[in-house]
Amino acid sequence: MPPSRLSVTILTSIVKDLKAGVTVKTICRRYHVSPQTVYRWRKKLSAQGTSSIERLHDLENENRRLKRKVAELSLDYSTLRIALITEAKTEC
């Protein structure tokens, strides 16, 4: 699933606007999203607290960063191993 183009703070403000009485149609026009998306956000953010949503978002970002780091280190390891094998002409 691609990351949301709207930040968590904007999503929470959208849900607050819904609770304040702003119509779904107005929110859809303002943020260029479908009504189904707004209802899905409302359901997701109403069930969980705002702090848990922000924590989840932070954890997803950290996970993405760590996966990139692991991929980079794996590439470095394989490159160094190939260089060592060609230099020593033996299998490690």
C-alpha cells in the first residue's frame, strides 16, 4: 500500500471537522478525495486514538528506513565478498 499523500495531522483535522459538522462533500472537494476515503479515515481514526495513529505512522517510517539500511548493508557485504574472493582466488 503506498503511503498517504496527506499527513497524519491533516487526517486527524479532517475527522475533527467531520465531528464539528462539516459535510463530507465539502471535505471531499477541499482535499480532492472520494467520500469512501473520508469514511474509511473516520472509521480508522475514531476507533484508535490520535497518539496511536501517529505512533503507527512513525513506526512505519522507521520500518521503511531500516529495510533500506538492511538492503544497503547486504549489497555492501556481497560486493566486499566478491572482491575478497577475486583477490584471494578462493571461496570464502
